[in-house]
Amino acid sequence: MSVLDKLELTAGSERRATYDPVQVRRRKLAEGLLDQIKLIDAIEQGETHTKTKMRKQMAQGTNEVVTTQESRSVSPWWTIDDDGKVHFAIRYGAMRLKLKGTNDTIVFKSLGDLRQILPQLRQESLTGSFDSALATAAAELQTRFTPKAAPKTK
């Protein structure tokens, strides 16, 4: 008896080669919310949270591709007012997402309350609850960039 006889088989579909900006936005937002969770956990332990990224660069003089590791600090998406309340704004790039109407900030009693709700917000971002706000923010961010000039023809 073959191994394939023991497995469940189905007709597969072709791999999608298209770029889906909605999925990319969802993942980027979920990653940002996860960074906020890690930042709160680090603050509670008296540490700092940095994000590391691997980057490939050409080594000067040798023209070899070298992989380097870059660290950058994670900025909090919240502020704490004089009363101790935490004001949290969900960000996409440099934009604050408009959550309901023109409101873009969620108020919590403490940082612990924010920490408890962040996993739920992250899950909501992955399921698409913030898609319309993300699309609006992405369109507005796009207007801030100037398009590349077309190459000159001779």
C-alpha cells in the first residue's frame, strides 16, 4: 500500500501571484499592534523593546553582498495624561486611523487595561474590521508622495 493511499488528496489551485494590498495592510497593522504588546511587556519588566531587521547591503570595496542586522526602537502609540488615563491611537505609518467618525483615540484607565485589549484589537485587524480605515489612511498617505518622473526619451 502506497503512502498516498493513506492521505487525503484534492485538486489544488494555482498559487496566487497577485499582490493583495488589503492583506499587506492587515499584516502590517497586526505586526504594529504586536510590537505595542511587546513594548508594554518590556516596560513592565523595566526593559526596552527594539525591533531588529536583517538587511542586505553591498560591502564597500569588495562588491560582496553582506547581511547586516539593524535595530530600531519601537515608539509607543499611547500617551498618559495628568490623570493617569492612557490615550491610545492605532497607527498605520504616520497616520492615526479614524475608528468611528472623526474619533481616532481610545481612552483606557491604565496601561494594564490597554495590554488586555491589544490582542483583541490585533485579531480584529487580521479579520478585516479596520479595512475601511486602513484604505482611507493608505490613500491619504499615498497623496503625500510625489510620483516618479517618467524617464526622458531622446
